[in-house]
Amino acid sequence: MTPHTRVFVAGGNTLYGHALTTLLRAEGFESLVGVGTAEPDLTDAAATDAFFAQERPECVFLCAGRSGGIGLNRAAPVELMRDNLLTTLNVLASAHRHGTAKLLYLASSCAYPKHAAQPLQVESLGTGPMEPTSEAYSTAKFAGWKLCDAYRREYGCRFVTGFPANAFGPHDDFTPEGGHVIPALLRRAHDAKSRGDAELVVWGTGAPRREFVYSRDLARACLFVARNYEGEAPINLGGGTDLSIADVAHAVAEVVGFKGRLVFDTTKPDGAPLKALDSAPLLDMGWRPESDFRAALNETYHWFLHHRATEGRTHARRAV
Ligand code: GFB
């Protein structure tokens, strides 16, 4: 990849997409295509193909497709699955048809079996049932990986799949019902503090553990993989911090300055008991995360304060 490589971040309005676009600009990439409103509707096969025919991206980061937290996965499995299947089908077909030289597809750690050995190794993919709360979305992500694999085998396409840990950062979905745990709790802790509430409700028991990766580090990992990894096997994109949800909730309360009590609502689902990735293959290639969890949480909250705090609580974005 050179500064002149034509790069398309598919899903530029997502959490990952924003972080990647920012990083690519900072790294001097001058030929980003399909940025902002120039991105076509990737669920529309004809629009996607016309875009690829015109722009001919040489490198594609495929982060498109709706996603959300455990609440959205339970409320809208059809929309999540359809959006991810359609965007993946369309982008891979057009990338193949118009000669994209390298593509990195971002899958999701929830596509791993619910009870796979931890930390999660790519060899475990497909060896058992997935976590039921996100099965529809996860199945679409799993299918995306398999389709990349099929393009590799049948047509020799350099399509690589990455499985990211639970990411968070600026431009995330901060809606209390639809977002992932970090942005949703930041929003609810902020609102609770503003109202002077005595309690902050945290979903589930607080016992599940998740590996978190700051979106800026995830973007760095994606660029590193695009530059250095050609393997057939998918690659885990983690190396971040493994924390319990209770730890996260306490950290959120501190960063926001919420002084009340945390209450765990056990009528809400816990989801997978533990999700931590084995990122040894990535780390062995020399990549390292740079962000400290607490500092990243603080940056994310400050981004929220400047960009989202005054928006309505029901604000919904098309994709995160
Ligand atoms: O972030 P989250 O929705 O993702 O939830 P998953 C993680 C944990 O945080 C669960 C708890 O145990 C939740 O019960 N939690 C506590 C909360 N308070 C909250 C809250 O206010 N909001 C949310 N959302 N959770 C997702 C999948 O699962 O993983 C998606 O549903 C996606 O498909 C993502 O792939 C990576 O890790 O449980």
C-alpha cells in the first residue's frame, strides 16, 4: 500500500469506519474513495457495483452492516442479519468483479461458539452453537467469513477476515437500549448524573467478562493486517483489556462522575459468559495496542459530551 493506493472504507459511518478513515488520513493516504455521502447504499447491489466500476478501489476495509449491543440484537435480529448479509454479498461481489487487490472483512467475536475454550482461537470457529442473543447477526458475520474464504479458493482473491474484540470509541451508538455496553452505560450514567439519580441500572449480573479494544487501536490493527497478513486463516484483532462488566460499570461511573449506587438488573441477559480473543498470531507479527483502557474511556466520554450529550435519548443511527 502506498499513499496513492485507492482505499475504500465500506461502512465509513460506523465506529470502525470512522476510526479507520481518521487513521488512514493521518497516515497520509491521499486517495480515499466513497467517504461520507459519497458512499453508496451498500445494500443495493446495482449502486454498489456502479460505485466500484467508477472508483475501482484497490484496497477495501469492509466494516459495513448494522450492529448493536445485546438489546438491539434481541429486538431487531432480522434487520441486523439482512443488512450484514446484503452489504457483505454486494461488496465482495463488486470487489471481485472490479479487481480489488486486497480486502479486509471485519467479522465479530460473537461468531465464536458460546462455550469455546478461552482465549478464543480461530480453530474454534464453527465447532459449537453461538450465543443465542446474537445468533442472527453472528450467523451473518460467520457467513461473511466463509464467503471471503470461498472467493479466495475459487478466484484467488486476497480477501482476509479479521475477528475484532468488543470495540468502543468516538462515533459509537450511545443509545441506552441499542448500544454496546460501554457507550450505553456512558449515556445512562451521564443522564443519571444530570438528573441526580441515586441509582444506575446495569444490565445482567455484572459477572460476564469481555475483551475491549479502543477503536483507534482496532483501526491500527486493521491497517497492519492489510499491509502484512495474507494468510488463509482468519485473524483475531484483540490484545486489549479483559474486564468484568461490573469493573466496566465502576470505571464508567468514575469517568462520568456519577456518585450513586450501581444496581444490577438480573432480568436482563448476560449474553456470553466470557469473550477474550487469543491474538497471539497478530502480536507475534509485531503489532501492539497502544491505548490505556481508562484513558480511552475518558476520551470516548469527552467525545460524547461534545457531540452527542444534547441529542434525544431515542436518537438512532443507521449503523454503528
Ligand atoms: O456490549 P454488549 O451488548 O455485547 O453487552 P455482547 C456486554 C455485556 O454488558 C452483557 C452487559 O453482559 C450485558 O448484559 N450490560 C450491562 C449492558 N449494562 C448494559 C447496557 O446498558 N447495555 C448493553 N448493551 N449491555 C454483542 C453482540 O454481545 O457483542 C453483538 O450482541 C456484537 O452481536 C458485540 O457482536 C461484539 O458482547 O454481549
